[in-house]
Amino acid sequence: MQNNTFPPTKRQKEFLEMITNFYESNYYMPTYDEIREAMSLKSYSAVTDNLKALERKGFLVRDFRKPRAIKLLRNLDGTTRV
């Protein structure tokens, strides 16, 4: 994982907010399909591209072997999540 110091874009912030809100409401992470629907996207590649960018910036990590394996590492303000 690369910990890039660049802040997330406006759209990436929306993704982080969606994932955070989903987790806080349901106590589990969303699937790519749930993210796609919540963000009003038509393709999975848009979800993947945004999640990859957030991973490069150090906001989350993903496990490709599991459907809900997104782990948030940092908050939107850049502080570390416990």
C-alpha cells in the first residue's frame, strides 16, 4: 500500500462518505454492487477505479478474495481510524 499525501478528490470523498455511512448504519461494509447503486453508477469499473485511487492514497485497503473486504484506514480529514 502506498501512502500518498494527496487529498481525495470530491468524488472520492463521496465514495468514502458513502462507505462510512453504510458501515455505520449496517455494521458491515458494502459490496461493489451496493456501492455502484448508491453512487448511481452504471459500471463496476468506475467503482473499482475510485477504490483503487483511495487505496493508493492510503484511505482504505481491499481484499479481492472477499466481497465485503474493504477496510477504512483514514477518515476524510486524514486522521487514522482506530
